[in-house]
Amino acid sequence: MKKQLIFRPIPVLTKRMFRTNRGRNLVAILAILLTTMMFATLFTLTQSMSRNLVEMTFRQTGYNAQASMRGLTEEQADLIAGHPDVAELGRSIVLGLAENQQLTGQSVEIRWANDAYARHSYAAPTTGQMPQAADEIALDTSILDRLGIPHELGQTVTLEWRKDLSGEEVTTSTFTLCGFWEGNQSSYSSMAWVSRAYAAEMTGGVISTEESQVLGLYMVQVNLASDQNIEATMDRILADTGLTGLEYNVNLAYSPEMGAMAAQESMPMYLGMVLVFIAGYLIIYNIFQISVTADVQFYGKLKTLGMTTKQLKKLIYGQANRLCIIGIPIGLILGWLLGSVLVPVLMGTIDGEAVVSASPIIFIGSAVFAWVTVLISCLRPARLAGKVSPIEALRMSDADSSSKKKTKRRRGNASLASMAWANLWRNKKRTITVICSLTLGLVLLSSFYAKNAAFDMDKYLADLILADFELSDATSEDYINNYDPHGTTLTDSLVAQAEGQEGVEASGHLFSAQIDWQMDEGTLQNVAAFYTEDKLADWETYDAAGAQQLRDVLETGDGSAILYGLDGIPLDAITQEQYVLEGSFDSAEFASGNYVLAVGPSLELGTDYPVLPTPSAGSTVELNGRTYTVMAVVYPLNPVTQLTVQQGAGDKFNLSFIIPSEVFREQWPDHTLRKLFLNVDDAHIDTVQAFLDDYMETTDLGLPVASRQTMAQQYEAQTRSSAVMGNAVSVVIALVGVLNFINSMVTAIVSRKREFAVIQSVGMTKKQLNRMLVNEGLFYAVLTLAASYLISSLAVGVVVRAMVEGGFTTFRFTLLPLVACTPILLIFAVLIPHLCFRNLEKHSIVERLRME
């Protein structure tokens, strides 16, 4: 028995229509490709950002295991390692901190560790191996550079350290370098790995379970089989092993705060996806609406032949799916490649190479989003095609089918401009869609540009750096050992050379000392009035020790004072009018040495406070046996006051004061300079930078140098991501709008070939027809520009102004991108209709009159 051939009309018709409308399909495929490309780019950036933020947090915390524990015994560690939920256990024994003079300001922990601990701490030797013999050591290259040791195995390394951090006895040990690796610049501390034999010798084989005792402290990193439900898994492990009394720390990379940070950083991408969906919908909807209008007579004939509404919809969706099969895969590849280029830009501030994610979520999610966009865009055109009756379909033209309004007869001669205007509104929905699509891209471009232009680099840098160059003592920001006022970094020779460099316009000096201070009654009253019980309770939630220090000083008055000796650049900066919170500053009186400036809290500038937690302006204070009058209370500029406390100062609540540097040096003549500030003219910035680079390379590798130019570049790298993403999304949406405009103009002209032949046959010249079509394009452009200027003015003047208010911004009203795009849009408006007309003229009037 022969098989009966089954004729499937819908797939056949879909295939034939797809082949017939090649020009229209090309535009549709391009639109789908662009939409998919942007979805894929945004998905790639979102996935890569999450992955890189986790990696950055790993590097900052110093390890990538899920949890860590300290203060346990080796037997307890063995029990944890044997649990089935534990994939690997890293082990380490702490000995102490290296205190070589060359390592001042750099924390170097001397430890033994097994291979797993080193590997998960970003500190596994890439050259050589972990120490085996008692005299072997492994270090990172940054420590070798600080010690002046070549990157070669077998080199001799000498470290000085103390077994008891509170004692004075220094242990000097000499090792042979057996391994090294590139240092982890993000971590607060570097590792110096020693052998288990050396650790046992130094600790006497005793393991410490007290966290306060550094020598012999046993620590582990717990690598779990899964990242899910880490706390529940750790609790189960401790319960199963009978160690419920032990405490553990979950890696910050897995904390809820990290998830919230990743979500916040990804917010611009999610917003971009919404905008891409809107832009994609506008053009794809318009393309299919135009297709339905152009082919509606064909659909009417199909209905006459018996095709149902459901089959018509299936026909339109079939065409859409064919377009998606071509456009989506290409868009996915291009989008991922574009994302790969943008990820390093987006994550430019992360140490190490930025990782580009190739997660299946990127490709599946982007494809689904693009496909859904196309299907939603087809809903209304498919419904319109299905609703129209065969008779209405045969009568339909390019005019809006929903318009029931009768056209009024006009008397007098019709001008070309009026005819073009009338043609524009024959299909209102299409015209409005095109205008909205173009306007959306232009408004977004103007808004993103205005937001980025509002940033004020001077305001930003004022909170970070006061001069072109700031040189600090190596212990100035040592948060482990604290500041040493007798440092050896800023020597008299270095200061003289730096200040003597050609191009140095101004300089400034900062000294500091910390003393015990019995607060007077007036100061205590001000402090108590400012720090109310509610503020203290809030303080305790994030810094219980600091809040307790304040309670103690309010009871006893026993606190401490930090005195800064200032002159030049830092004194001029901190005494500017906007930073004087109370009182007034007189430079001549201040230089007499009888006055002091009290440093207030970090408050919102421009806001009046009834009381400040400092001595009041006009009152007197006794500091280091000398009486001063408080001239003013000033704002705590970070480059001056955000410094570590002094060694041996104790844990007391402190207030800060500023005196002239000459008065400071009279009282503390043996204190060395803590900070040197230099302002250099633009022509010699690079020269001074070269001098400092050379000094660090040849004399002091650990010299802390901050540069205004470097900080500005760092900020630009940090904010480049949002600027790039905002502008990229805006440009693509604007391109989609232009594509929509081109498609609409081409389709409107092609669908009226016979109509144009008729009006040409009754006397309209080629030149007049060309001018009429150009007028249509210009009307599109003028309406788009009018809407764009109006909406952009409101968006920039109201929305962007509110977004950038406060912080490091100065709002500037600007529509520069819109002004730049105006001539481009007008050129398109003239060029596209002209090119379409030239293509139209390839067919004679008679040929066009014969067309159905």
C-alpha cells in the first residue's frame, strides 16, 4: 500500500513568503540580531561581574575556601577533615610577623601551612616548592623586592620577628629560598611559609588554642563539597564531630551582603535589559506591523480560500521563528564577544585578570529573552491579520486600518509639504512607533552623558588627596603595629630633594603625636550632648569597642589627644571657609602659637548642629602642659586626619587638634615627618613622578606615594564601566531607532509604488515626488528632535539633577549629545528617502501602474 503524501500548507507558505520578502527579512534579522546581541552582552557582563566580585572578595579576605576556623587543636582538625561534607582541609600554624626595616608598613605573616592552605590562600609557589627542610622558606615576589632579593631559588633570606608581640626580644632567622609566587596585591597581608620542622622548633611543639596568643595558633580553612547552605553545613559538621563549641567564619564572598552588593552592581545591567526589550519591541513590532499591512491583501485571499484565523497567526509566527533561527545565534556570538571586550573595562579596578564568564545561562537566557521579545512584538500584528475580513483586506492600503475618520476635502492647491504631512499620518501607529524608538535612544544618550558630566573630580579628590603628590611615612597607615613617630621613611635628605625638584610650586608638612589627656568639663558636656544614648546604641551595633571607649571617657574623663603639626598645603586646605564648622580662622593669630584648631566629627557640610563633640570655639584647653585657645572647629579632611593611632597610645577615646608645625617641633623635636605634600606645575608632573619612581626603585621600595593624577585615573577606571554600559545601551537603542526609521521609510515608499505612478502620470514631476518624500523624512526628523529636546530637557533638568545631588557632583545642564546627533538625523532624513526614490525610478511608470 502506497503512503499518502500529506500536504502541509502553512510550512510551505511560510517558506515561500520568507524567500519572497528578502529585503524586509534582512531588516528584521538585523533588528533581532541587535536585540539578541545586547541581551547577550548584558548577560555576559552580569555573570562576569558576579564571578569577578566573588574573586575580588576572595583575594581581599586572603583565601577562597567557604569557611575558616582558628584556635583549635590538631586532633579537632582531624575530626573535621574526616567528615563526608568536607572536600579538603587547609591547615596552618602562625609563628609571628616579620619586622625587618625594609618591610615597614607591610604585614608579612610567618607561618607553616600544608599545600591546600597555601593553594587556597593565593600563595602557592609557582616556582619551586613549599618548604620541607627546617631552613627553607617560600615568599611572594613583592616581599623579595622589598628585601632586595633576586627572584632566584637558593637565595638567602633573613627575617626578624618576635615570638611575643608585646615583648622586646627579637628572633633573627636565616633561610634558603625554596619557592616564590606573584604577590596578592589585594590582601592586607603577605605570607612567609616555613617548614613544619621549623614551626615545631619555634613553638616547642605546643599548639595554641587562644586567639590572643599568636605563636603556635592553629588555623584551618574548610573547603566544602558544595557552596549551598554553608552555615547549615558547618553546623552539621560540628554537631556530627562533637565540636559544637568551636566558632567558625564564613568567607565574606558567600555572605548575604556580598549577594546584595552583586545585585546592586548588576542593577545597571538589569535596567539595560529593560531598555533593550523596549527598543527591540518597538522595531520588531513595527516591522511585523508593516509586513501585515503590506501583505494584508494576500492574507485576505487566503481567508477567501478558507484559511482560519489560527492558521494565519501560525503563518506569521512561523515567519518570526525563521527570522529568530538566523538572527539569534549570530546575536549570541557577537554579544558574548562584545561582552568579553567590555568585561576588562567593567572590572578594571580588580587586581589580576578579569574573568569572562561563559556560563550556559548567558546563551540560554539571552536566546529566551530575544525570542520572547519577538513573540510579544508579533502578538498585535498577528491578531490584526487574523481579525480582518477578506473584503476589508482586499481594500486595505498603507493607511492605518483602524482609522474610521473620513478625510475632509481641501480646497486650493496642495503643497508638497502638506502632502508629505498627510502621508506621514496615513499610518499613525507606525509614525508614532518610529518617533518613540528614535526618541528613546536620544533621551537615554543625553541623560547618561549629563549624569557622567556632573561628576566633579576636584570634589572627589579633595576627600582623598590635597596635593599633586603626598609622601607618607611607611608606618603611617600600619593598622597592625600602628604609627611610629620616629620613622625612617621621610628622611631630611628625601624631603630636601623632593621640595627642590623643578616645578614644585608649594609644599606642606604634617607631624603628629598622641598624648594622654584629661578632658575638661566643658568638652565632656559637649561630647555627652552630641553622642546621645540613641547614637551610642547605634554605634554599638557596628563598633562595640569604640562605643565602650566613649562610655568610659564620659565616666572618668580619661582620654587621649592627637596633635597634628601643620603648615602649608594641608593647613590651607582644612581651614577653607566651607570646612570651618564653628568659629573663624585667622592665619596670623594662629601662627602665634597661642591657638589650636579642634577637629570635629565627619558631618554633612552645610548643616547646622547645636553642639559639636569638641571643645567649643573660644574655650581653652591644656595639651601636653601648654594652654591653648580654641580658635575654631574644623571638618576632618581624610588626607589630614584619617591616619592610624600612635604606637603605645592605648585604647582610649581620642579627639584631634591642629597646631602650627613650628610649635609642634618645639615640643616633639625628635618626631619625624609623617606626611609631605607637594604641588607641581603641569609641565613638571611627569618629571617629579619619575624622580619618585627612581627613588623607590633605588632607595626605598616601600615609600608610600599618592598621586592626584593616579587617583584620577583610578576613579576613571572605576566609573568607566557605568559610562561605557550607559553609552553602549543608548547608542544601540539609537541605532535600533535609526533602523526602524529606515525600515519604515523604505516600506512606506515601496508599498506606494503604484500610487506614485498614478500621481506622476497626472503631472507630478520626478523632482516634486523626490521633494515630497524628502519632506516626509524631514517631518520624521523634526518631530523626533522636538520630542527628544523636550523630554531630554525634563529628564536632565529634573531626573538627572535629583540623581546627582550631593556627593562628588556639580550639576551642569547639557544636551550636547542631542545637539551632536541633530545634523546626523537630518542627513538621514534627507538621504534615505532620496535613495529610496532613486531605486523606485528604476521601474517605469507603466510598469508600476500594472503592479497589483
